[in-house]
Amino acid sequence: MKAGRVKQSVAFNLLQRLRRYADAVLLFVSDLAVPFTNNCGEHAIRMPKVKQEISGSFRTLLGAQNFCVIRSCLDTLRKQGHGMLALLQRASARNPIQPAPAEKLHNR
């Protein structure tokens, strides 16, 4: 006879996790700043993952870090309402738009 826990069903395990983390699962109901889904987080990591899968990997750690910084800045500025073409034109003209600080965004 095997020692240890008895295997539970998938449904039972899900119910246990929902009960254990009920406050976190339903946080979007009481705090409007919390999104209903995790789509923004998943979308943010999708592009570096696709780039890694297509090319096999980044050539250097610095290249991966630079790629992530550029993508992060572009994504932040897009969410602040800036157009991508204008952003890239200004960046190539060495006159980039700086993202607004996070504390200014939360006080809107």
C-alpha cells in the first residue's frame, strides 16, 4: 500500500483552491483597479516568447533585456494613447516620448 495523500478529482482540487484563495479570486469585485482577467499580463509576455521561439533564443542576455525594455516602453505608451508610428518616428529622430510615471497614472 502506498503512503501519502489520496488522489483527489480535478473538480475537488479546483474547489479547494477557490476556497483557499477566495479573497484573491474575487478581488476584482471590490477593487476596480484589478482587471477581471490576466490578459494584459499574458499579452505582455507573449511577444518575447514568440521571438524566442522563432529565433531559438536571444543571442545575449543584454539583447533580451534591451528587447524587453523597448517592448515594455512601447506597450506602456500605447496604453497611454500614443500611436506606434509617431513613437517610432520620434525615437528614430532622437526625440522620444517618455512614458508618464506610474504614480501620475494612478491619480487620474
